[in-house]
Amino acid sequence: MADTTSPFVIGVDGGGSKTEAVVADRQGAILGRGAGGSSNYLNVGLDTASIALQTAIAQALQQAGLEQSQISAATWALAGVGREEDRQRLGQVAARLLPAIPVQIENDALGALMGGLGTRRGVVLIGGTGMIVYGEDGQGGSARAGGWGTYLDQGSGYALARAALSAIACAADHRDHRTGLTGRILAALGLASAWDLPGWLYNPGRSATDIAALTPHLLAEAGAGDMIAVEIMAQGAEALANAVAAAARQLRFSHDPFRLALCGGLLTGSDLYRQTVIQAVHTRLPHAQPQLPQSDPATGAALIALESLNLSTSYSPTPHSPTPHSPPWSSETRNILSLSLDQNTTLELIGLMHLADQQAVAAARPVLPIIAQVVEAVADRMRRGGRLIYVGAGTSGRLGVLDASECPPTFNTDPAQVRGLIAGGPAALTQSQEGAEDDRQAGANAIVESGVGPDDSIIGVAASGRTPYVIAALETARKQGALTVALTCNLPAPLTGPATYVIAPLVGPEVITGSTRLKAGTAQKLVLNMISTGVMVRLGKTYGNLMVDVQPTNQKLQARARRIVAQACNIDEAAAAEALTAAEGEVKTAIISRLLGRSVAEARRRLEKAKGVISDVLQQNETF
């Protein structure tokens, strides 16, 4: 029997699938529970949401043996609450359902945070029909990401199920590979053919909850190794991890340990999806401490209601050990998706590698602003006569040498302008030089012997961010006054210490543990392509997208040079050949001579004055 002299509160957690209510006493002990349907009024409407709330609250009060008049405060933590307009609308519902009781209207994420962690410091990720990330720093600061609703959120149950249905349609059209999702989901819906899906999907009574209910079938197929299902699941996990990282950055948790509660049926009900999300989170935030919720969101809402009465509680949730988290060196951890790699079919194996390549490309997107800054900084120094020098070991070193070696034929650079230094020297290009990457002195000597100075730019390339040869090279280059850049696929990393700029495409664990020649190497190559190409474009090595500094040293390049002049001047290739002959094979000179109707000598003079930039010559034409 409840103590009728004690203040009692109601806590409500309302989501896209169901509504749960609890009644608690001043110590936070739960006296009664109730349940109802969806109370996300944006999905089901205000009337339906009101019925769900009323049903859940009535059941909780009945189980607690209490009357509404005995309730001192309530907190409704509801999905779909993000604006003041939402609070006002639901406040009107609260005034009708719980007259004379102060009701605090909050987003469902706050209830999940309090219930999940028992504290306001930390982050909660809710993954159910919808998704949202919410966090507080314990000092009044808060942040959120996601929670945009059914059609805009990524990584939610609805989003995953919708992608699964789209995959079935693509397979039926022969636009993509066949997938086990077709048979599994059609059987679950009692449909004979993929062509029956539109009738089911576009039924006027079909709800987002109905669609999200298909997600367990997707996850089951992913667990069975279906290539399409694994890809959809992994992309959803990446989206959730991106949202967690966004909130953590706002709270300044990026470099410090923080607790992360994983809530919602999608995350608590599927070990595979939860572990895939955790892996994606640790790739971005190695110090995050994910854990299952200590209590439910409705209990969290009740705690908030008690806070509103300035009541301290003796609430002590059952502790849950945080999920063991990856060490900071993520490329050395095992990839949850490839644990049974040797048992996969060849197509499944190749599909996993293709998925990893997509992740490598996606990992470059967050660092594009830093890459742009590096391009500008390197170009400024090269205009003063400086060099671009890559330093690396193993795969990273070979990628640097490869990128450097492509610059002379592509952009007509002097071979000394862009160079690649690799641990172990030229022999390491074709054969592993054991121990060379650990030689710090050799890395420092390589920089000194290269005569590195303030106008030079040194890019240290190391997937792990821990290669002694590269770290020492960057440290020495910085002492010499050079611009220093760290390109790594792991954070935190010692390589970032001596770097002016840090470019870190965080790709996460490899398909084969530790084999960074795979997606880490792919990401590094992408970044090096951007840097060298971006620098050369800034230096005027192109006209539009035409490779006007190409060296026509073989038949293929001679033909390319003719096409470039023809395209730049809007003439045929015969006329372009004549212009090139007159310009002694100099593509830029031929273009300027033809466009301005000037002699070859005058074209050369104008190009020299404009430092070889065709666009500047054309813009300055009136000043000559």
C-alpha cells in the first residue's frame, strides 16, 4: 500500500511505437506502470496521441492504487517535441487529462538520458521507429542531433525498413543484386511477389510503425550474411554514430570519456545492430563508454518530475557495466561485420570489401574543410618556390611516392617539386623493409638531407598515426620551420603532435584486422589525390578542367594535348595540331596564342607575367 502522505509523480515516455507511464514516490520507487499506443502526435495526430497518454496514465494510477488528486507533478517525455509549438499543443492535452497538476513537456530523449544513466551528464542514443541523440554536460549545456521525424532521420527502424523495401524493388527491377530480403519480408507480409508491395505499402492505413516493424527481418538477413542487408545495416549504424559524434562535439566530449546510453527497441533488441553501432561510435569517439540503459525512459521522466519539486531521491538504478570499448587504435580492432570472413561466400567477402570502400570514401567527407586549408597553405608555399614532400612507411609511404611520381607527367612539375620519402628507401617500394618504419633517426635524417626549409610542406602519412619514422620526420620538419601535416586514420595519434594541420579520415576496423592497405589505404589515396590536384589547380596547372600543363611525351599524351587545345579554343584537332607545332608542343602557349591572336613569343611573355595561369592572362588581356 502506497504511503498516501508522500508526494507522488507521473513519468511518461511516449514514442512512435508505444507509450509507457509510471507512478513513483519521492524516493523514485516505481509503484505502478501502464502502457498505450503511439503518442508521437506528428505521426498519429493529437487525438490518437491523447488516447494513448490517457490509457497509459490510467493504468499506472490503477496499479499504484492512487487517484489523480494525489499526484504532485508529472513529466511527459515525448517523441516529436522539439519546438515551443509542440509543447503548447501537448500542454493543452495535459491540462485536459491532468487538470490542476503541473506537467512538464520534454522530448523523449531527456527521459531516456535520465533513465539510462541516472544522471544528466552524458549522452543518450535512442534507436526505435525513429531516432534521436541527446546529451547534457552536467553544467547546463545540452546538445541534440536527429529527431527530425520519420522522413528525415537516418539509422532509425523506419529508415532501415524503408531501405530494405527499396532494395527489394531494385532487385525486382534487376537494378541491383538479388537479396534474401525479398523472400524473408514477402513471407512475413504474406505477399506472393515484390509487385504486391505497393498495395501493402501505400495502404491509407499504413503507419510508420508498421513499416519499422519490418526491421527485425532486415537484421536477421544481415546476420545471415546477405550482402545488401549488411550494407543497409552498416549505413544505418554509421548514420547513428555520426549523430552521436555531432552531439559529443557540441558538448566538448570528443576527447574525454563520457557515458553513452543505448536505448530504444532497435538497439536493445538487436545485439548485431547494437555492436555495429558501437563499432562506428568508437571509430569516431574512442573514449565513449556505451552501455545499456540502467532504467527505462518513463522512470527517467519520473525523476525529472521529482526534480521539478526540488526533491532529492534515493533512486539508485541497478548498475550495468559499460560495454567493453575499443582501444583508441581502431584499425587494430576486429571488425564486427567480418568476424566470419573465412566462412563467407566469395560474393559476401567481396561485398564486405566493397562496403568498406564506401566507408573509406564517406570518411573523407568530414575532413574536406581541413583538406581545403592544407591545399591553400601548400599552394602559398609552392608559389614561393617551396616543395611538397610526402613521408611514410609501407603502404602509406608507397602511396606518397605514387602520388608524387604522377605530378611531373600530369602537371609538368619538376620532379623535385613534389617528392615522396619512404622508410627503407627505394627498395621498400617493391619489397618490405622490416624495421625501417621504427627507425626514428632515419626519419629525421631524411628531412635534414632533403634540405627542408620554411617554404616546404611536409605531409606525414601513417594510417596508425604511430609510425616512428614518420613522427620523427614531422618533428624535424617542424623544427626547420616547414608546414607540417599529419594524415592518419586513427585518433588520438602521436603523429598529430608535431602537425600544424591534422587530416584524419576515420575509417574504423579493417575487413582483415590491422590490414591498413585496405580501406585506410583507400582513404589516404583519396586525400592525397585531393591535395596534389587541388594544389596544382591553385597554381594554374589547369584551365577549367583541362590538363594544360600535360607533357606530350608519348602518342597518347600527344593526342591528349591536341584535344585539350581544340577544346580550349573551340577549334578542330587539325588546327590544334598546327597551333601546338608553332608553340613547340607547349599547350598553354598554343592556347593563349590562338585565343588572343598573338604571336607565340607574345603568348609566352604574357604567360610568364601571369605566372603560367591562363585565366589570369585572359582576365588581364586589356592591361597589356
